[in-house]
Amino acid sequence: MDRYERILTLHRMLKSAHYPIPLPRLLGELECSRATLYRDVAFLRDALGAPIESAGGDSAAFRYALGEGERFELPGLWLTSDELAALLALNELMGRSGPGVLAGALAPFKARIEGLLTDQGSGTALPLERIRVIPWGERRLDQQVFRTVAGAVLRRRQLRFRYRARTTNADSHRTVSPQRLTHYRDNWYLDVWDHDREALRSFAVDRIAEAQALEQPAIDVSEGDLNDLLASSYGIFAGKPKAWATLRFSAHAARWVADEHWHSQQKGEWLPDGRYELKVPYSNSKELLMDVLKYGPDAEVVAPMSLREEMKILLQLALGGYAQA
């Protein structure tokens, strides 16, 4: 836990406490040494003006002064990047929803968001328009289909639909037990137990049509099995890993790749010449190769050889298109 997180956690603990919090509990929650805690307490009190009261001796404890702690807030914007993104996403949702089922339910959140995005020191609302969250690659979605699919997931009912695969453009009819909805790269995907194939599958919701919720209860697959089969490899259509990809990036691209999260089990290593080597497990190579291609000549597939050859074919086909121009 870094200092920012400790200060924020300490503030929240003291603000919600009705009685002084003993030192051992604070040390356990903040995962720090006694000396570090006392430095954080001093910073919170002296630099940020927190109304901290303490009891000394062997039974040291801390609290906010009665009557003052309720009014005290940390000055400035004390939000993590994830918290700020969540607030902005909710604010955007309220702006897009218009009249409807959620309009009344979401309205109280607007004032709360405005309060969270207010400079506590001056009481001035921060200019929200100065921060933007831009969707990327969002595909058009049939809202009626989405409501039917989401309803089946939450009500735990089987689902029947027609699916047109993007790769082959072929139609098929599926009867499935929906397991979970996943929002990935600004699009929705449905993880299911496919009764016809007797296997776990993932479907892009924007390719689903004629969705119909059935009365039969859905078969539940354990979270562990879902993650083993659908989240253990690179990409949304993952499956169990069949190999580890070794990718090598130039010293120029390494400055970006070294800070990127590709997979929960990724392994990265800086090479002596400044390049960066990344290893990720994969099953379906398509999405992985597309992400490598965006780095152009700054990326190289090193292993396995089958993946390297597949990349060579993609590059040759792309070059062939330009040669005929």
C-alpha cells in the first residue's frame, strides 16, 4: 500500500469511527510500521489540517475530534484513476439514458458525483468537462436483445437465440445456459454453457438476434471452471492455454509495452540492448496477433514457431494488397 492509499484509508477509518481506534488495529489495516503510521498521522494532522486526537502510552489510539470529524474532508481530489473513471462513466450514463426506468433511480447520484468532484478546500465545483472518457471500438447493440440476455443471466434462465458468427458470417441457433456478461474493450460478451455443443462458449452480444428467455433453469458452472476455460488465455475468446507466446519489442516501443497489462500471468523482461520481451499464455491467436500488429516494425513474434509463421503469413497478405495497387 503506497502513501496515498494509506492516508486515504486512515482518513476513512477515523471519519467513520465512533471511538478511538487502537494502534494495533491501524497497523494491521494499513500494513505499515509504527514509525510510518506516526508519520502519516502527522502529515494528515499538520499538512492537511485533520482534527486528530490521540491517546499516548501503551494503549495508543486515534480518533477525529467530536463535532469536527464529521465536517472534515481531505482537500483536493482524492480519487484513484479507477474511481474517477467510474464516476465519469456513471455521469455519462445519466446523460445518455434520458427518460426511462433508470432516469429517476440515477438522478440522486448526480448531486453526489458533483459533491465528490468538488474542491473541499474552496467548495468550488471542479470542471468535469476537462476530463474525457472516450469509447473505442464500441459496436451497435440491439437494446431489446441486450435486455433479454441480461435478464436471463440475472434470473438464471436458459436462453435461445440465433447467432451470426463474425468470422464466417454463418447462422446457427443456440440453446444455452447463460453464465455471465462481460464488458470487454467497450463491447459486451456472453459466457454460456452451450447445450448443443456441451461446452463453454463466449458470444458477442451484438451478433445475437431473436433472443428468447426460456422457463427452464440455467445450469450453473462454477466460477473456477469459467475462469480456467474462458479467462486463462489471452483475449476474450480464450480457452485453455495451448502455448506461451514470446513477443519482443524494440527499445522505442518498450517504453509503452513495459507499463501495459496484457494478461494476469504475463512475464516481462528488459533485455540488455533496451528491448523488452513479453510472454503471455494464449489459445486463440487472432486477437493476440492483432494487438501485436498495432506496433508494426517495433514488434516481433519470437515463439512458438507456429505463431511466428502465422504472423509472417498475415504480413505477407497485407503486403500483397499494397503490391497490387
